[in-house]
Amino acid sequence: MNLLQQTLDLCKMYNIKPERSKGQNFLIEEDVYNKIVESAEINLDDTVLEVGPGLGFLTFKLAKKAKKVLAVEVDKKIADFLQTLIIGNKVKNIKIFNKDILKARGDNFSKIGKYKIVSNLPYNITSIFLRKFLSLSNKPEIIVLMLQKEVVERIMAKPPKMSLLAISVQFYAEVEKIMDVKRDYFYPAPEVDSAVIKIIPNKKLLKNYEEEKKFFKILRTAFSSKRKMLKNNLANGLKIDIKKIEKILLKLGLDVKIRSEQLKIEDWLKIFQFLK
């Protein structure tokens, strides 16, 4: 039986109605699941955190490779369904949590030791989810996510198309696109195509969390108005004389009319050293 038929049968049997508002588009393509698992380089010592496990197709594939799978599902009906499935299949290494991952405390993740994240992530939480996990002291070793294709392109952007999201991810990690995933590989089909991305958090560009907080405050200020030049955003947002900003830009060999999306991360780090 193919995955679409299994998905339709399970939804009917357990009265599950996929909700677009919760990003519930279930992947129905076996090859994509296999590629996601392969990309995460899972071994029998690994703990895997899966967010939004849906009907559990990926969850059970992960469980065959990993020591432990922690699956976090915000929808109670789906969480209960998955619990029933786990008990019925006598699987011992999957644990279901009926919680909102964005409300989980940061120090909870220091207790689970090394871990990897693999997820067909609800698209509406992408930015905040990545910011949360990339800024933890105990970061995941690898993150493999299925995201909206357009979001993957934004994450992987280079100047002059940088965004706050691109810098937030590239500041902490190496990023690689694994594959594109067509919209008709899902039930129900979303309105956009998707892509699988692999993120390896391996950078420590500033000394500590306090410095990172200040750095991202400057970035948020710099990107606060897309239409304005960088110097105007910084001068207005940080209450600094615009002439001082211009002097810093000239010292760094940058055009005083430059916009935020044109800068590289190295440029931002230099600007931060002047402004902190």
C-alpha cells in the first residue's frame, strides 16, 4: 500500500483532519523520508528530536536507526494517535510529548546530552524555531529540516540578498540544501514547494551569550526598515549620531549608502566591535 493510501486510511480511522493553520501537510513520498534520514547521519548512539511528527512515518524510520526518538507534537489528537501506534507496534525507543516546542525551556535541552534534530517542520514556526535552537548552549549536532523552498533560499542567501533570517542561521552554522520536494508529494498539497536543508551548528563567532544578544539587537535595528539605508536605521534605532555611523562605515571600506542586505557576516562583526 502506498503512503497516500495509508495516510487517507489513518486520517479516516482516527478522525484526523489536517489543519493548514498548524502546518499539517503530511509527506507521502517514501524516497524523501529515506533521504531525510540518510542526511541526518544517525547512528545507534543518537538521540533524535523530531518536531511535528505527524502520522509517524518519519518517526518510525528514525527509531530504527537511533537509540532514542523524542517526538514533540502540539496537536493532542495526533499525539494520542502516535502513542496508540507505538504501543500497538511495541516500539520502546520513541517517546511522545504533547507540547509546544517553542514553549520548552532552554535548560531542558542541556539534560539530554548530544542530540540531532530531524523534522518536517510546520512552516509558520521556522524563524523562531531556528533562533531558539541555534542560540542554545547545548546546540544540536545536526539539524535536518523540511521547509518551504522560498525559506530555504532565504536562509542560504548571500549579499546583496541577506536577511535577518540568513544571518541568524549562517552566524551559527554551515548550511547545505539536500533536495527540492514538490508540493504534490504531500497530503493535502500545500500551495508552495518545499526543500530539505541540513544545518550543522559549528561556529562560535562571539565570546558569550551576552555578546550574541547585543549583536542581534544591532541586527534587528539594522533590518528594521528595508527601504532605508543602514546608517539611517542604526542612527534612529540606537540613538547614535549619523556622522559617527558614516565614519565607521568609511573606516571599514564600506559605502555610506549601503543597505543591510548587502553586508557579509564579517562586516557585521566589525560594525559590532565599534558599536558594542
